[in-house]
Amino acid sequence: DTEVTQTPKHLVMGMTNKKSLKCEQHMGHRAMYWYKQKAKKPPELMFVYSYEKLSINESVPSRFSPECPNSSLLNLHLHALQPEDSALYLCASSRSEGTGNQPQHFGDGTRLSIL
Amino acid sequence: RKEVEQDPGPFNVPEGATVAFNCTYSNSASQSFFWYRQDCRKEPKLLMSVYSSGNEDGRFTAQLNRASQYISLLIRDSKLSDSATYLCAVGLYNFNKFYFGSGTKLNVKP
């Protein structure tokens, strides 16, 4: 069982919908991450939230917006997505950021399909 | 040039075999190194961190070669359950630069 919980497990939405992906970690970690993974490709880092500071991969379009209500939650708001955004969205957490030796632990992922 | 490169495989080996994977990284400032295992349609699971002096966990041994900028994973006495895709991951001090390789697929056959 993973200690990073993601909901929903699967999501199908139209291009005009607004939805949110939720992620909660139960390990007291101080850094959380969102990744996007397409089939047969590596996970690509989208956002890092650490010590109340958000870092953004500049290539991520604005139709994705993260929100961090508290240190154990990192949500991903979705709006006006495109078919190419269909992918597995993975949330991860680590004890801290920037110490150089902290592994990331992943949730089960949300499989997103855009119609 | 990709930040992290791996041979995609697949590596097809019989049970009991020893198999090794390499992963090269391009940024000499990279500071943290990990091996993950990912099963089909599942999330990556941390297999082991890779330390400068090399480290071992049961049948798995990880090595880091900073001079040549690669990490390796050795699996001894392969089991059927080892069949998966093995991803290497490399992080810089600023963790908004954390890269995964594309993964190496391992098939262990009876």
C-alpha cells in the first residue's frame, strides 16, 4: 500500500470541463510533486511544492494549476484540457527538497482521458 | 541531448541469471541518483538510492561512476517477479530539476 493517496484513480472529461486531481501524503514529508507520464515514456516533472514555495516546469501549460491547501495536500486543477493531455498523472512526496539524497515516493496515479 | 539515457531493452533473461543495466546522465552537477521499478500501468516504486560508494540490497547492487557519469544496477539470481521496467532517476540540488530515464524493460523467463 502506498502512503501517497491519489483520487480519483480514473477520470474521463471533456475539453470544456473543469476538474481537480487530489493528492495526500501521510508521511509528514515537506515536498510534493506532480508528474505526467505518457505510455512508454518516463514521468515528466510538472510542479514541485516545497516549504510553501511552488516551482513550475516552464513547459507546463496554464490549463494545469496546482494548489497546496496544506503541507500534506497537493491538488491539480484542470481546465480546458486537450486530447494530448491524456496520460497518467502521478503525485509524489519526499522528506524534503534540495538535500540531494531524498527519494520520492509515488501515489498510484490518476489515469486521465480527455474526450 | 536527453538528461538521462537508458537502453530500452527488452532484456530477456532466464530465471537465475545475472543482469546489469546502465544509465547515463548529462549534467555533471547531478547530486542524487535512484533506481525505480515500474510495472505495467502502475506507479514507479523506489527500488534503491545510489550512493557514491555503491550499495547493495539483497540481490540488487547499485553503483555510481561520477567520472563517466553513469549509474548501474545489477540483479543477481533473477526471479520471474523481477520482470518490470527499471527507471533510473537523477536529481540536481534544486529539485525542480529531477529527471527520469525512459526505462529498461526486463523480462525474466522460466
